[in-house]
Amino acid sequence: MRALAGDRVRARALPVWLSSARWMRRHPALAATLCAGLFVAAGSLAFGLREHAVAARVTRLADKELVRGLVSEAHDFWPAARATIDPMEAWLARAEDVLARRADHEGSWAELTARAEPYSVEDRLRDGAAARENLRTLVYELDLLRALVESGDRLAPPSPPTPEVVREREAHARALIERPAREVVVELRARVGELRAILLRDTERWQPDLAQLNDFELALERNEHTLSTRLTMRFADPLDAWRHGSLSRLVDDLGALARLAGRVREQLAATRSLAHDAEVYAERWDAARAAIALSPRYAGLDLFPVFGCIPLGEDPKSGLHEFALALSGTTPARDADGRLLLDETSAVVLVLLPGGRFDMGGHQAGEQARTAVVQPVHTVELAPFFVSKHEISAAQAERMGDLPRERKQPEDGRLALTIDWVRGRELLLRHGLDLPTEAQWEYAARAGQLGPFDLQGQANIADASFRSALLAQGQSFEDEFAKFDDGFAGIAPIGSYRPNAFGLHDTLGNVSEWCLDAFVMRGYSTLMARSGDGLRATITVAAMRSVRGGAAIWSPKRAHPCERWGEEPNRPSSATGLRATCSLAPR
């Protein structure tokens, strides 16, 4: 039957073919012209398709380089400066031109992705193996933490599980983790929520574990994203695999460029606003410059206006001039006594310190230094500089560029921020600020004072409140406590204690503070303190960065201006934060 049907089709087509052949024999010239035209058209089409493919590849290569160049150029737009307004406008125009082709690149990527071989079970398991292992570890942590909490006694926690129970829990965890990714995350998020509700019934006892639950939730978010993302793509044609990888990187880079363009638009708007503010506050700046030039404290200093800073006048007690960093929050007002009125929305306040010489190091006027790292006492010369009146708060950090990804904004945004050295300095540099050198820090913390420092009412350190919290949590503390109660078992809101003679708060407690210098134990003996800012440069790689000032979790021994120690710069810290400085160079 199939053969018969084929014969019928061919029988119907035959007269048409014969008719065409007879027409071509009768009109050979016209037929030749027609055939030539068809060959040319076919050749042109093939050539056009090849040209289009070549043009697409050239466009992809060009856009890769353009994106790379745009990202590099954007680094110059921070900190804000008048001179960056026109370059930012030109940059945005070029970025928008590149981003206009983003849909074409994403379409090409989607077409190639559709040609990928099916996502195999093996590939899915391989892509999510690390994330599932992380979640399995989280199951174990949640199980044991819940057992501890249900025991109700940190001083007598439950015994570790026996090998038989361990095997049983491992089997249970494996069964949970092998379920679909979404189900796993939903289940673990519910367990975290249940445990949080239990801990909130006694926050004093379980405070450290509540903070750990925040870490658990952030880990869940990261691993959920990993489990929902296909990483492995396989193609029959190796060239398709290469093209897909190239397009994937370009699409990712364009997504990053789109996010960067949003930040540049925000920075452009903020810079224009600051330029307007500079005109609004011009008279206030003129008055501040005149007062500073006449003040004996500043020895005739001619202060150039700092872009983005608003003069606040003198502190009534210290007699030093103060300024608000506009992009970090609202400008604080002063009360009837001249004290600044601060809340969670308040901007970073910078104090202009006079320059001069001071003796740096321990054993001055009866001071008892604990270690040799603060020896010998030596003279350092500093130029005038700005230093923040308070430690940087969590709310200020979020406005200035976001909190570290593993941290959540605390309920009270006035709490001092804790952060590692690398990201903390990056946050400050974005606003034309920096970390203080050790010399600047000690000069600011001493505020001209020698001898013993009265910590009560001035410093938040390990005290009776901290000791009570540790006992409630079943923890020990081998060092000594302060013989007073400062009112906070942990980190306090900035400005909670009285300032020093320079009007600076919390220099001797609350959170320790990073310094710019590499920590070298023999630094005072073998590294020269640079004139102007006192930085001690070293050619060796900095394994540690210097830390100063004591903290709410450290004994009173560390709460002295001369004490110094080192911490790893990349390690997230629970007790070390930031105090900002700024040079007087115009920007």
C-alpha cells in the first residue's frame, strides 16, 4: 500500500516536472538567467548568515571588553567629588548602550541552553553535593543545639550521643537531605524557627545561640540558591559548549554591570546633592574656617572645605570643631547645652583634631604596660586630622554601603558595628575615610592624658553585667572583671558613656578598633613612624593588623591607650569594629 501511494504521488508530480523542463528548453536564456539569480540569492543568503554569525561573535567580544573597561572606570566614582559628576554622566550613557544589547546576548544564551543535553541525576547531585553536605551538617547542629536547650542547663549539658545514636541521626539526616531541595530548606527553616521561639523565652541565657540561629538562616539562603542553580551543561558539539561558557560569563558580567549602573546612578544623584549642599552650607564653612584659623587650639590652620561634610560648630566641652558626613545619615542638632542629639538615623560625626607631637608607648607617668610590644616610649609628630567622634554603628554602616553578608541589622541600629579589617576599610574608603594609624589612634584616645585612666562611666568592658551573662550561659572567663557594672553585658549603643577630653566616645571599650598598621611586635623598635600620620610601613606581608582599645568582652587590662595586639585581617570579628579618620587634603 505504501509503495502504491508513493507511485501515485510521483505520477502527479511528473507532469509538473515535465512541463517545467519543456519551458526551460523553449526559453533557455531566460531559464539560465533565472537559475543564476537563484544561485546568487542562495549564495547571498549563506554569506549573510555567515556575516551575521561573525558580527554576533565580534559584538560579544567587544561587549566583554567594554564591560571590563566600564567596571574598572567606575572605581573612580567613589568617594564622591565634584569632578566625577560629568564622567559619571558619560559613563552611564556608555553603560546603557552596552546594556541595550543584553537581551540579545541572553537570547543567544537561552537558545544554546535549550540545546544542552538533559540535566542528569548524576550532574544534579554533583552540582549540589557541597550544599547538601553543608545542610546535613546543619541538621546535626540543630539536633544537638535543641537537645542542649531542652536540657535547660548550660552548666550541665546532656551527654554526647552514643555511636548507635550517631548512626541513627546520620541515617535520618541522609534521608532528609535526599529529598527535593525546596522541601529540605523549608523543613530546616521551620526547625530554626521553632528553636528560636524556645530561645526567646530566656534571652539572657541563650543570647549567643540566638546569634548563631541568624547565621543558620543566612547559610540556608546561600545553600538554597546553590541547590536551585544548574551548574553543569553538556553539549554534543564542543563548539557549542565553548560558546555557552563564553555567553554565560558575558550574561553574568552584564548582570553585574546593570547592578553597578544602579549604584552609579545613586552615586551621581548623591554627588549632585552634595554639590548643592556645598553651596547651601558655604556661609557655615566660611564661618568655621575663620573660627579655626583664629583658634589657638589649631595654631592658625587654614582648613580647606571637605566635600560632603557639614560644619556643626564647636563641642562645648572640648572646644574642637565637629562635622557631619552627609551621606552617612541625618545631620544631628545640638541641645541647649551644645551636646549633639543622636539617634539611629544620625550621620557619622568627625572631630577635627589639632596636630602636634606626643609621646607614644607605655610606662608613662606610672602606667603599667602588660607587654613589651608597647616599648620603647618615643615621640611621634602628627598633622591635624579628622577622627570620628564615635565608633561606626550598624545603621551607619548599612547606609554607607551595607552590612557584611553574614550579618543582620540588629534591632538597635545604634550598636557599634563589628567587622573584619578588609571589608571595614573598603567601607570607609568608599566615602573618602580610612582607618587610623596606631599613632593617630593612641593620640586620639589619650587626648593629652597620661597616667591611669578612670574606666568607670567611660568604658564598656568585661564587668559585673558581662560576668552575670556568662554565668547564665554556663561559660567561664579566666581573666579579671572590672569592679563596677557599666550596664551592658555586650556591645552598647554608640555614645552611651562619657567622652574623653577630645570629645571622643568609647575609645577604651565597647568594641576594639582596627588600625591601618600591620601588627609587628617589635614595631616600635624597628619600624619608623612616618611624619604626618605616624604610619609604620613594612615590606613584609601583613599576617596581622593592629587592634586597639579594649572591648565589652575584654578585661580592663586591654582598656588603655597604649595597649596593642594583632588580629587576622580577613577573619570576621565579634568584638572589633571601626573608628574612621579623614585627611585634610581637598577632594
